[in-house]
Amino acid sequence: MEKKVNLEKNLDRISDLPEPIRRHILSFLPADDAVRSSILSSSWRGLWTELPKLKLSEFQLKFQFRSSLMVKKLPKGMNDGARVKREAILREREAFYGFLDRALESSSDFKKLDLYVFGYGLELESRLDHWLECVVRRRIKVLKLHFSSREKPRYCLPKIVLGANSLTKLHLQKCDLNSSRFVDAQLPSLREVNLEYVYMDDGVMGSLAAVCPNLEVFDIISCRGFTRFVVSGLNKLLTMEFETSADVIELIEIEAPNLLEFFYLNDRNIDAQACAIKVLACPKMRRLRLHGAQLGDDVFKQILENLFVLEKLELYRCNWLEHVSVSNQHLVQVEFSYCRRIKMVEIDAPNLKSFQYSNGELMTIKPKGCALKLTEASIYIKPYIRGDKWYVRFIKFLAKLRHCEKLQLIVGSEEEFLIPESVRMESRPPLHGVKNLVVQLRSSLLKYTQVELVQALLWLASCLESLSINNDSNPVCKFLKIAKQPRETGEIADYFGADYCGAFGEEVSRVAGEEKFTYEKPVEGKKKCGCWKSLPINCWKHALTEVSLENWGGDEDDTDLATFFSKARVDGKMVCFVKKVRPGWNRR
């Protein structure tokens, strides 16, 4: 009997939980489930209104706010069925609005509100104003307002939000900002602002520094209504992103002494009226990304001259640039992508490690030294016309990258690598210093055999440690692993592993086979092979001892490749060819 009494006393343990624990439990639940917790016991009733965050699924919000549109679309002369439907929608909508009223009118602190309004109408303005007034009073920290349409009417952020001392993050999408509401506004705790498709006048930008003195992150995405974008006085700003598709912006001027990163994206017509871009006092900027910027050579040079510690420079579709001069002691990464008019790049960057170039035609690279000493580089070319003159330019272009440790070459087909005999006779291998070469064929028709392509690549880079060939048109490719190390007695040093496969990202991970090469140990005091008198190298034709091939995409016929390597030595020594098959690999 005593045992039974003890059990009855412990049946309602859930009511005895401390209030902080009950709130912590509810914080993990969606809003509707948190409300249902009221039936657990009297101590849980109404507790959901004290939650610091309100979690409403996007489906809930879309359905409830859409009901306003559904009511408007019902015909005026309604039959009984339509009238019943309208009344049901109105009841459900009012119940939902009442739920939000109760949830937001509490007096406890409130951390975050993420509200998606699907189908905004003017009848919602007073409701939204009231809800925002409630969360501001509850010392909200993160506010996200998303509206489904950019068409009028648009909701204009009320002045009370611009006086929320506790607000740290503000995300607005498809609403209005009016500079008249910034009068006497203060957001001292605001650190991050994200505006997407927001309509705002020129006065907003002029008020921002005074209102948000501690702003660190500022993103402007496809906003309209202003003609000048001037950032000044934001002394704590660290990163900024500006994306536009408007044709009316005349000036973008950035003056932020602690800005580290600036990203500009223009996806409008590249032949539209130019927008002046000025990056003035940003002495700490480390990364500059310009996509579609309409900058001439002189203006771009002035921008770079003011960025003393710049480390990363990315240019994409900057089609007004023709002759670029880059000089910076801190620069480690440079990227030129589809800048269609660019003809020459002069680079004075002794610490440069990464270089990427994507364009249809070749450009001239003029490094301060003989060649760029890079850790990695990626080059995409697609020539419109090929001939001896183009191949001569191609060889000179590659020669500027000969000290690159890992080089990725992306071309249309293998024909780009089949240097004519007349050109090879007058040239020397341009990539003799490259250790790891990755080749990606975009639209190869496989007109040539594997042997011809491998032979052509080994002429370009005669002292490789690894060679990867990836063909987008063929699920089975070749990966040649060249281990230029002393050969151990009875074994071959293993150089396979995940580290190399990840060196160039996804492109290498899709390779379907691998081959491993082993070289003879150079004899001390012995001269190099002498194939190229002007180059002190010992090429693969004089030192190759063993090739190990591994196919991942199936068991291909590699007889021709095996025959080629077995007779590759110019001194007649036999090269051992070993083939392995790893079935079951699927190309992504």
C-alpha cells in the first residue's frame, strides 16, 4: 500500500519541473506544438507566450497570410458554399492573428522573430506594426521580415524598429525603407544588416552611419530607389556585399577604414551606362571581388593602389579592362574569369600562390620575374582559330606557369595539346617545372588515341610527378601517377591517397583511373639527359622504370598504352607495365 501511494505522488513530476527547464524544452518545439503543451498541466498553461523565439514553419505562414488573398479572390455574388468557405477562412485567419497577438504581447525578453508574409495587404499594416512594437518592447535581438512580392503595396518598416536598442541583426526582404523614419533613430547594438529587394531613397544611406555606428556586416542585394550608394563613417564595418541589376545607380563610393572584404556584383546589361566605383580609405581590405564592374584600366589601377594589404583579387566579366597591372606584396590569389577584352596582365606579387584564368583566348602574362612561382593554377581556354601562330603563343603562355606545383588545364578537346611537329622543333617544353598536371577535356570527340594525348602532354611537361586526364564526354578516364623518387628494392613507393584527389576539388575526384610511374635514381655527378640543351632536366624518356595503371571505371583495353610505355626509353631499357582493375566505381 505504501508503494502505491509513492507512485501516485510521483505521477505529476512534469508539473514539478522548474520553469527555466520547461521553457528550455519548449524552445525546441514549433509554435503549434508549444501551444499544445498547455494541456500537460496548469503550470505549463501560457508558458509558450514567454518563449524567447517564435518558431513558425514557412508552410504555416504562407497558408495563413494567403487567406487574405483567397478572400479577395472570392466572387462578390457568392453562393452558400462560397460564403461558408469565406467565413471559414476569415475565422482561421483571425484565430491565427490572435495567436500571434498572444505570443508576442508577453513582457519577457524575446530573441528572434522570423516572419514570412505571403500576400501582404494594407489591412495587415496595423497588425504588423503592433507585432513589431511588441517584440521591440521585449528587447528583440534578431528580426527577419520576408514579403513574397515586390509589387505595391509594400510594407514600410515602422520607426519604432529603428529605435530598437537591443537589435543586433536585421534582415529585410521586399519592403520599404523611408529616410524620414530615420530621424532621431538609434540602433547602437546593430551588427549585421541584410537588405534584399528593398526600396529605399538616397537619404537612407546618408543616415545609416549615424544610426548604426557599430555595424560590421552590410549586404545590399538588388535594392532599388536610390541613385548613389555612399558608405562613409561606418568605422567598424568588416564585410560588405553589393549586388545590383538597376541601371540608375550613378556612384558607389566606399570609405571604411576597417573593411576587410568587398564584393560587387552587377548582373545588368554590361553595355549599359557605367557606374562609377570608388574604393577610397580602405587600408585593411584583404579581399576584393568585382563581378561585372564597368571599370577602365586607369580607374582599376587607382583602386588597387589604395589597397595596401590586399590578399585575394577576383575579377569576373569585367569587360572594360584590357591592360591590368597588379603590384602588391601581400597578394596570394588572383582570378580573371571571362573578362573578354583583357589582353595583358602585368603581375608583381612575390607571394602569389594561386592564379586562375578562364577565357576563350590567350592573354599575355608579364610577371616581374621569369615565371610565376605558384602553388596552384587553373587555366581554361577555348580557342576559336588554331594554327602554328596560336600554338607558339600557347607555349609562351604556359611557360609563364612552369614553376607551378599543381596546374589544371581545362580545354575543349585534346586537339589543343597536339602541338604540331614544326612548332615543337623550334620550342622547348614549357611546363618542365610543373610537378602535378590536371587536364580536363570539356567536349572531346576522342579523335585521337590515348597514346597520342599522353605523349603530347608528356612533351609539354616532361618532369611530372602526376598527370590526371578527365574527359567530360567519356565515363572512363586516365590518371597517371608519376613518382619521381628513388626506387626501393622489391617495392614501389606508394603515392596514392586522398590528399592529392582533393587538390583540385571535384574535377580530380571524378577521375576514373590512375597510373603510377617510377623513375630511376639519378646518379650523382651524371649530367642530365640532354634532350634540351637549354634545360637542366632529366626527362621521363631517360629515367622511367615502371608504370602501374589502375582503372576505376571498368576494364578498358590498354594494350596500346602498355606497348607505348614499354618502348618509351630512348636507351632501349624495358619499362615494366602493371595493370590493376577496380570495378564498381561510378562517375558522378
